[in-house]
Amino acid sequence: MASYSPGEQLATGAEDAGGAAMTATVAWIFDALADPTRRRVVELLGTRPARAGELAEALGTSPPTMSKHLRHLLRAGLVADERDSTDARVRVFRLRPQSVAAIRAWLDQLQAHWDLQLRAFQQHVQRERQQ
């Protein structure tokens, strides 16, 4: 079985039959979003792509601190970076829609499980009332 980083899992759709890859990806995403600065970066990138310097300025952090946060978001697969065609030193960061889809799919699975459990409980209560 191939081993993928969370970002690669999102890019390739790699997942084993048991969904362990998706669960691992979602865990990395939630870990990345546990930090309030990184959540704010994701919110800002949800409005438009931006350079690291723009993000650091908008959030009042130092460039090295922003770089650390962006590395974490890149590893989790939440953001992608692109090099400017006119200046290879400039990287533009954007939100990856695949990460949102991974979270949504995980939540849909969780919701389906709870719906099933609640229906079973409702049926149990109805049977108890009839007795």
C-alpha cells in the first residue's frame, strides 16, 4: 500500500477501503485548524489568494511566524502555493477546495452514523411504548 501525506491524499484521492486515509487527512486538517492564527489564515484565503507577506501584515504577525503557520497548513493539505511566473521568489497561497470536501465527507459519514443510531433508538422507544 502506498503511503501518502495528507496533502497528497487530497490531491490524488488516495484512500484505502476502510477510509483510514480520509480519517488521517481529516485529523491533520483539524490539527491545523486548532490554532486560531491558522484558522484566520484560512478565512482570509477563502476570500482571495495572497502572498505570505500580505497574510502576515493582515494578521499582525512576523514573516517567520507566518511561514511556520503556512508550512503547517501546506502539510495538512489546506492550502497550496504557486510561484509567480515573473518572480520565482514570490509564492501565492490559496485555499484548496479538496480540503473542505474532505471535511464535508467526514461530517457526512458521522451524520449518517448518528441518523442510524437515532432511528434505532426511536424504534426501540416505540416498541417499549407498545408493550
